[in-house]
Amino acid sequence: MKWLKRNIINDFLEAVSNNEKKDKSATINISLFSKEISVKFHVDNLVGILNGAKNNKVLALPSPQEDNSSLEEIATPNSVVSENDPETLGSNSQSAEEKARQEAAAQEKARQEAAAQEKARQEAAAQGKARQEAAAQEKARQEAAAQEKARQEAAAQEKARQKAAAQEKAKQEAAAQEKARQEAAAQEKARQKVAAQEKAKQEAAAQEKARQKAAAQEKARQKAAAQEKARQKVAAQEKARQEAAAQEKARQEVTAQEKAKKEALTMTKVETKLSPKEPIASTNQNFCVIAGKEYCMKIMAFYESLVKNSNNFNLWVCCTDAITYKFLNEKNLKNMHLIRVEEIEDDQLRAVKQERMINEYCWTLKSFVIEYILKNNDVEQVLYCDGDIYFFSNPDSIFNEWGSASIFLTPQRDLDWVEQKYGKYQAGIVGFRKDETGLAAVQWWKDRCIEWCSVVESNGRFGDQKYLDQLPIMYENVQISSNLGVNAAPWNIIYNNNFKISLQGDKVFINNDPLVAYHFSCLTIYSSDKYDLWNMHQLNIQKEIMNYIYVPYLDHLERVITSYQNSYPGIIKATLSTNDFIQAKTKYHSTKLKRKMIKYNNYLLLTSIFSKEYLVKGLAMYDSLSKQIENFHLWICTMDQETYDVLSNLNLKNVTLIPVETIETPQLKELKQQRTLQEYCWTIKATLLEHLLSTHSDIDHLFYCDSDLYFFSNPLSVTNDFGRYSVYLCRQRGTDLLEHFHGQYQAGFIGFKNEGNSRKILNWWKKKCLEECSDVYNDERKSWGDQLYLDRIPELFENIKVSENPGINAAPWNLILNNAEQEVTMRENNVYIDNNPLMFFHFGSLLILNVNEFDLWKLEEVNISSAILTNIYNPYLMKLREISNRLSNNAQFFANVPANYTAKNPYSIASL
């Protein structure tokens, strides 16, 4: 039966494993006694069979001799046959029983063995199944994990794609908006240009029409005036004749009384003569000038400079008005001879006097005065000088060089095109001798000036001066001065030529020639201590010329004006310009600061705003500036008492402190309550600049700089770049997106001139900042802080300087965030950006966490190259540490951040 059980077990297990219904039953084929029988087993039946016991019965199968019953019954639990059934045993013998017992024992043993095998198999099957289930579960878990990972990666990719798409869309929208803005601006500019051209055309037409109308009216007026003049002349002649007849009659009536009244009449004649007769000095140093009341103070300086430098001279002054004559006559100055203009004027002069401007008439009068003096005085020669000449040494050198020549000319020494247009020789110093050639030349010059003498150049003529070009051609015996010290002037030593100006002892030299006479042309007097040194345009005057030439003259004028301002207020009033000093082009205000400034050719004027959190940075900025130059002045507006106290105790050189309260208006105080500290500092920036320019007329420019700038090289070149511009702007050089929201120009460094156009622009900026100055971008107003407004300045105003130098106002946004492959290097202890020296770096958005710890860029994580860190950041951070230590590491001067603050770009210099 062992073989049968084994076969049944194997076949059943195989059948059960193939059973698709999984109902724990199977049909198997059993070959038994040469018969193939199909038997359906249930697992429970099979277990009983295999165990050999079911209701104390054992499996009994028919022998081959017995009749074969259906194996279906054998397989059924209720039809299990027991080998101990007496019906089955019948009459078996004792041996059969023993045999049966043995077989039963063998079967029991086999059953037990089969049970053990089955148990082992079931345990192995259970373990295998458990292993397979565990493997399946692990596989399912891994597949689920892989699917989750794939899902997450897909989600991340989708999120990144959406973010990139959103950024691209925002960039495209910003670019489209910027393009639209630029196109709109271009269209507006084109429209304005067309409108301006049309307006100019209409204005020109209107002006031409008005000119023609005025010309017609003037012609009619002149004709009427001529007729009236002729009528008046006839009437005057008749009146004169009648007066002469009456006078003759009166003379005859008083003849008898003549002797008694002789003394009185003598006194009367003295009082009524045209000009007093100061004795004529016997000298060849004979000078003449023309002066009106506005020139009286300059004439006094002229005269006193002659007295100082000449032992013997004559000075004739032709007075063009009664005020001048009265003033000088009362002074009764030695060797000064006064001429009333009425003594010289004839009909020709009186006629042109009505038609010409005062300066044109004085030019016309010049040759008449020279001729009058030569013909009416016992002198051999006379040198005409403009009233704004000043003598620095003995004028003997002029007359020695002149010698016996009939004509003495001084060259302009100006640019070729200027001399071509305005003349080769200066009419401010010109001399004639009383000989045939000299008098003939004066007469020719007189005739030309009567014909035409205008301030507007025309047909090769300009005033009285261009005519002098013809004298060396028409006449012989002309001496042209080669002395650089004679008639030196702005046009030949300041902005032309390269002469060396030096002080040797107490004498000024131009190259090797002593300075004899300087022509202070185009100098306007505003007060005793305020002057426009060159009223044509802004002029940079070298320190030697300023200190050796201008300052002595200005000091002399100041003394003269001060001495007469109480006794002759009318003269002083006529002397001073009535214009606002802000209109002066080349300002000079005699102050302590100005005296300090003029010791240098360039002087940098700056202002900044310091608060507690920016004090360390501000002091670093000051130290870096002091290291580079000494010729600067810095006005610091302090935002709190702690900052003011620290700076006061430091007593910084070249620094003036301005507590914010001194510039705050009621409007600003109200805004201070509404805005953050940063926004308020932006708000008052333009107000601070305007305040300083208004209260310091001794400064001609002013730069604002943020306190977190740091100077790496000499910044004085910015004053040269500023030149004659009204406003100085720096490019941001940031990304398109940054410039869209924050502007094209940097408000951290901006310059303004102390003149009308600049002040108008500054006032516009101030008003905009008062209206709104928020750290949040306003798309409707197109504003952000004080900075985005700057974009409109070049569009709305003229004369704007925009710096493109990458070494000026370099910053994270143009060197790190928008690095267009710029190379930062160190060469001979100087930092370079490409081939441009780094002038100053703007360490914007840098936080000082403590003496050694910093957040280099608080807005986002960025990649800062080692070259930038080593050459730019490290020197600055070490300077911040030095100053922090100087201030005892006071935490109130560090960044005000939360305790759990995490730096975006942390950096430590503890090891440096």
C-alpha cells in the first residue's frame, strides 16, 4: 500500500496544483490491478486516508482476487474500509491475522512516515509559499516604490516645466511691455520732435514776420527820428541863435559889472568846466579806459594795481555817464584824468549811440577816445586798456617792447577758428603813437567802427576787434607783442595752450615771462564775495591760475566793494548783477570751503545718509575715500541720535554732519510715520541734495552716494566726466527683468550741478519721491523707490550725462547676477573689471550678522566667483570687521534680523 499512497499523494498534489477552481479537490487516475480508475478526492478525505485513521478505521483496498468495487466509494469518507472488519477477514487463519497485524504495523509505520513527509512537505510548501508571497510582496513594494518615484519625478519635472514656462512667460511679458514702452517712447519722442520742429518752424516764421514788422517799424521810426532830428536841429539852431543874441545883449548889459565880479566868474568857470585838469605826468606810460557806473569798482582795482606797480603813469578815464564822472571826480585820484563822453561825441557818435547796445557803443567809442587823447594832450603815445585789466607787475615791459612803433598789438593766442572768426589781435590792449602812421591808423579804425560795430559776427567783421587784422597789412611800423605776460586771458592760458604758471617770489610767471597784465574778461560781480569768473560757460580753472591770479584780484575787488558799499550804494548797486547767483556758470563764493577747494584742480563734493544699521558700512566708505584722496568734502545726514553721537565723537576730517531734523518739513515728518526707514531714506535723498545746493553757493556740483559704497581707486575722474552736464547718472547694467522693475539707472550714485537746469530736474525728482517712494513696484505709476523715476529724466530733460564705465558703481546686480563674462583681476594692487579700473563697488543687500559673519546677498542664493570674493569682498569685509571692533562690536550697528534668520549667502572671515 506504500506505493499506492505515494502515487496517490503525488498525483493528488499535481492535480490540486492544476485545479483552476481552487476548491481543495481533484480527480486523479489510479492504475490498480490493471485497471484505470478515476477517483475524485477532497483534501480532507485524502488527509484521513494518509493518516490511516478515520473513525478508527484504516484504508482497505480490495485484493486482486476480490471483486473490484467502485473506487468512488473508497474515496468517500463514509466508505472507508477497515482492515479489521470481520466480514472482510472471514475465516482467515491465525497466520493471516499475524500477517495482517504486521502489515498493519507496516502500514502504520508507512503512515507515520508519510505523515512526517507530508508534514515536512507542508512545512516546506508553507515556507515556499510564504517566501513566494514575501517575494511577491517585496516585488510589489518595489514596483509601487518605483512607480511612486517615477510619479514624483514626473511631478517635479512638470513643476519645473511650469515654473520655467511661467518665468519665460513673465520674461516675455516684461520684454513685450518694455518693447512697447520703448516703442511708445520712441513714437512720443518722434512726435515731440516733429511737434518741436513744427513749433520751431512756426516760431521762426513768427519771428521772421515779427522781425520784418519790427524792421519796417524801425525803418519808419528811424525815418521819423531823422525827420524829428532835422526839425529839432533847425529849432535848436534857431534857439541857439536867439540865445546867442540874448546872451550878447546880456553881456553888454553887465560889462560895467565885469570887473567887480571877475573873481566870482572865475570860480563859476572852474565849477562849470567840462573836466578838471590834473597835471599831465611826464612819462611814456600813458593809459586810457572807458567806464560806466557798472565798471567803477573794476576801474578802481585797475587804478590801484597801476599805483602798486608803476612809479609814474597817466590814466585817462572816459566816463560814459554822470554817476561815474561824479564818483571818480570826488576821489580826486593822482594821475587820473577824467573825460566826459560829451566832450568826445560828435554827430556821428550820437547817431550810432541810439542804434547800438552799450557794449557795441563803447567799442565804437574806443578809437575816438584814443584820438582825442593824442590830439589834445602833450603825449607821444597812449595804450588803451579794457576796464577789467589788472596789473601784476610794472608795465614798463609793455612800453619797452613797443619801442618806437606806430602801432602796438597783442595777439589773441586763441584757437585758429576763433581767431579766424573774431580776430587775431585783442582789442582789450592796443596802442597808437602820435605820428602820421599811428594817427592814420586810428582814423581808419574810427571810420570802420562808425560804419559797423556789432557783437554779432558778420562778413568777416566782429565788433571793433576784427578790423585790427588789417593794420599790419595796411601799415608799416607795427609791433606785435610776443610777451606771454601781456594781455594774458582765459582764452590763452586756461582753456588753450599749455603754458606753465608759476610763482617765483611774489611774481607770477607764464613760462619765462612775468605776468604784467591779466584780462579778467566775462567776470560778473554778484556781491563782494560772489563772482561768476567766466559767464560764457562753466570753466575749470587750474589751481595755479586760481590762486596766483584770480584770488588776488577777487580779494582786491572785495576790499574795494566793501569800502564803498555804505558811502556809494548807488555805485555798488550798479556794479552788482541782479540775476540769481544760481545762473552763474563758473561760481566763486569766497568761503572757507571754497578757499580750501581751490588749492586743488579737482575737488569731489559728496553727501550720504547714515543710520545705525548702516553706520559701519558708512564709515568703511569714508575710510576708503580718505585712503584714495584728500581733496573731498562729505556731508552726512544722520537718521538717529546714536549715529550722530558716534560721528561727532570721531570728528572726521572733511565731514559736515546734518541731523535729519534740520531738513525735515511738516510733510516729511508725516511721511516718516507712514514709510519704512529704507523708504524714508530714499524719500529725503532729493530733499537733502536740494538743501545743500541751496545753502552752499560755494559748491558747483554735488554727488549723492549710498553708504554701502566702497572706493577701490581714485574717484576724481567723475568730476571731469561730469563736465558741463546738469545731471550725472550711472547705468544699472542689470538683467532686463531687474531693470524693468527697478530701473535702468542707479540712485546709489547720482550727481547734480548747482545751476538752473539741474535744480529744475532735482525739484521734479523730489516731488515724485514725496508723492510715492515704496519698496513695492507700482506698475500703474511705473515706480519703485526713488530709483525708477530716474528712467524718465533723459526722456524729459536735456544735458544729462550717463556713465557707461563698468568700473563705476559695479555691484552684485551687474557683476554677479548679470555677469556677461566680465573678468575680475588684480594688477599692480588695483582691481580691474576687464580692462577698466574698479573705482567703487556697491555692496547692496549685504547684511552684517556679527563681526565675522555676513550674508553677502540677502535676496537669493547666488554663485560668487573666487576672484570676486578674493579681490572685492574680502577687503571690504575685513574693513567692516576693523570698524566693528573700533565700535566695540556694538550689536545695534549690525543687521536687525530674527534670531532664527538663515543667510542666503553666508560667508565668514573668521579665518582671514
